[in-house]
Amino acid sequence: MCAIEKHPLEAARKAQVQWLFNLLKKPDEEQRSAVVAACLELKERVGERRTETEILSQCWDEMNHKNEEKRLLVVQLCREMAPLMPRRVQDAVLLPMLLQLVTDSAAAVREAVALNLAPLLPLFEDTAVLPKVEEAMFQLVCDTDGGVVEETLKTLLPAFVAWAKSRRHPSGRCCEL
């Protein structure tokens, strides 16, 4: 952590962040939580700009990792990082990551997106993102995996309806339910 924080060269810091993400090939929930905690601590030490360029850029790489545990790490990190980042990063970086993972090959990742996106919705003030989130939610509701559908109906759908109504932007397909 100290090396990432203090190293003068950005390329070296990015390599060390990559090393942090790759300490474990398939991190379990507890190990993912430890990596997330380290990233949050690092964010406090290095600030928003370096967090975006060094940590969140590594998340983009991890989204395509063959191991679903690494993609679950990205979902978890997005949830924990979003409230701490400026709106620009929330809208342009973190939300697109989560929306891309809606089509992940692993049901566990899609289910995690439904669970972790729901509490983040109030952060997104721009109603232009509402149709994108609505489309993602409908993809999850129509998923082939029962756990994904159940989690979406239990957490994401009610959160979406409340969010859309709070923005006085009732969505034609959803808020009529």
C-alpha cells in the first residue's frame, strides 16, 4: 500500500495496483472485502484523481477477467467506491462498469450487479441515465437464472421505481407496475 501511495512513477503505481488485484487467483468473499478495504484506504491517501486513473482503470481490466471472482470484486468495489467519488466518475465510470456486467456470463456476477446497483441509484441525479438503468433492470428480470431474477425483483426493481419517482421521471415500462 505504501509503495502504491508513494512511488513517483505512475506506471509503477499502476503495476502495483495490478499486483494488488492479482494477489489471489480466485478471491473469496472475505478476500475480496480485504482488497476493497485496501482500495478504499488507498483512495483516502491518494485522492480522487489517482483513484480514477490507477484503481478504477484496473477495474476496467478486471471486468474481462476469466475468473468470475475478479468480476465480483469489480462489482463490490463499484458499490463501495461510488459514494466517495464525484458525480462525473459515478456517471461516466462506475455506472457503465455495472451496466456492462449485466450481460456477464456468470449468474453470480449478474446477481451481484442487481444487489449492488440498487443502493447506488439515489447517487445518480442525471435522469439521462434512467433509461439505461431501466434497460439493464429488464435484462436482469428476464435472466435465465432464477437467483438473478429473484434478486432483481427483491432489490433492484423497488429501488428503481423509488428512484424514478423521486426524479419525477416515471418510466413508461416500469413505474406502471
